[in-house]
Amino acid sequence: MPSTVLKIAAVPGDGIGKETVPEGIKVVDAAAERFGFKVEWTHFNDWTCENYAKTGTIVPGGIDEGIKILKAYDSIFLGAVGWPGVADHISLWDLLIPIRRAFGLFANVRPAQNLPGVRCPLANKKPGDIDLLIVRENVEGEYSQVGGRIYQGTEDDIAIQEAIFTRRGVDRIIRYAFELARSRPKKHLTSATKSNGIIHSMPFWDERFNAIKKEYPDVKTNQFHIDILCARLVTNPEWFDTIVASNLFGDILSDLAPAVAAGGIGVAPSSNINPKERLGLFEPVHGSAPDIYGKGIANPIGQISSGAMMLRHLGQTEAANAIDRAIAKVLADGIKTGDLGGKSSTSEVGDAVAQSVAT
Ligand code: GGG
């Protein structure tokens, strides 16, 4: 029996999450076998929007019960959330956001690269030219419950939505982004705000960024408004390195970045972590994609790559690197799903990556 046993909660969620999570598990298991550790999976297959439609909660017994259960695990391996018929905000606020908050997973780290064998929409870019790291604040900002509705359903209907930016929350995400930027070859951090239009929270973010950057004289910095940053990211993605942004802006940038680098979000992984804590949540950037669910064509690479991020976070660096190498090899060999111009099915891609990891 291997001495290291990782206890992982697998939550496939909705739609294509049910197809991609088994491929991620297959590959993580292949890496565990090769590198001499064991992964003990517990499957929470009924934490779904379907369950919400039947019972009024995604997690049987409610999300507070779910959080108590998850405390027993080293990490959470999630697929996707959201399904037609259940309001979109329910799928986030009845599962994903409470987990991020309960475990203090304040950093959502989302890399985006142009990988071998993947057509980058910018024709002149070679694999390796684009290497972006989006660092998204994950527990406050624009994703807030503060606000409400007045005169709902009448012609005077009003919706009020407050954003919350705390000095503790802003400082820790900016400081963590600086640490990540410092560890990368380009040592370059860009901060995204919109401080000409949003006059309280965003100038505050800029102020904290300018204060904290004095601690990191070795890191080159830039500050952009989000609108022009999006435009530059499309035309000159290779110019950027690490980008730090608020919850909403980081979410948008982390869909845009893989679309620019790899033609879509199917390959994009993410980690939701507190760098000082062991338990994290690892999920692909994509959602549940009801339009393609059940056809066996979903791209499992974002999920598999999230498995590599999970293993790296849990100290299994060699296994994580082997998964990254296997993904690069399989894509370079042309084994890829239709979104990347290939003809392989979800499980054929998963099998090929698992086989490459094992050898
Ligand atoms: N793979 C996770 C997922 O289903 N994401 C859908 C989504 O809209 N997430 C929003 C968020 O990450 O805040």
C-alpha cells in the first residue's frame, strides 16, 4: 500500500462535467499508479441542478451539510455547474460560491497557453509564445449578496447590487499575484480595473496595487482599464504574463485568455486555492455546456489539466508535470476533440492522455 493516500471529493455536477470528470479521474489515477501514491475518490454524483429541481437544494441536505462533508477531504475535483430550468445564479450560489468562501479559497488561478497541436486564432503565434496567468479574486468584489430588489414586478422595479472590496481581500490577492509573477520567467504583472468609471472600489484597488508593488521591485508592472486590456489581449496576447483582477473582471479575462491562446475554453484549467491551506477546489474554466452534453464530444483537457493543478498543489509535482507533458504530446499527435479541429471523442482523448502518463 503506498504511504501517501490523497482523499479527493469528486463532484461532476451538471452537463459535460459528468463526462469530463471521469476522464480527469482516469488520468490522475494513471499518474498515481506511476508515481507511487494512491487517490481515494469519493463520488458526489447527486450534487446537481437536477437535485435542486427535485428538492430545492443542489447538495442533498443543503450546502452547509455539504461543506461539513467536504472538510474531510484533501481537495475537491469539480466538473461544471448549471442547467436549463434552474436559474444560473442558483447553481453558483447554492454550490460553488459557498464552497469558495467557506474554505477561504481567495485565489482563482487560471493559466492559458497556446499548446502544441492547437490552432491559435492569431496565425503567426507558435506554441509557447502565449503564456498567460489570470489571477482572479475569488471571494468578494462584484460577486456579492449585498443589494436587493424594490417594487419587484412593477414598472418601478429597482435592482441594487453592491460590490465589496476589503483591504484584506484586495491586498492578499494582489500580493499573491506578485508572488506568482515573481516566480515566472517574465516577472511581469498587469492589474485590471476600471477606475475612471467605478469611482470608489477601483481607485482603492489601484491605490493598494501601487502600495504593494514597492515590495516587489523585481517585478515589472502595468495598470490597464479592463476595456483596453481586453482589446490588447486579443491583438497582443504574448505581451502579457500574469494579470490580476477582481472577481468579475478575472472571470471574464479567464474565458478570453484561452480563447485567444487556444481558440476556446475547452483546454483551460483552474485552481481555487488559499495558498496556505491544503484543501482546494480544482475545476475547468468551462461550464456545463447543455448544447453538447451526452454526445461524447466535450473536450476533457481543461478537466485533466485541473487534475494536474490539484496534484501540484498537493505536493505531487512529478505526477503533475507528467500530466502536462502527456497533454502536450497527445495534442501534438492530433488526438483532440472537435472544438480543437480534431475527431476524437471525450474518452479517446482521456484514454490517450492516461496511456501517455503511464509510460
Ligand atoms: N467548471 C465550473 C463551472 O461550471 N463554471 C461555470 C461558471 O459560470 N462559473 C462562474 C465562476 O467561476 O464564478
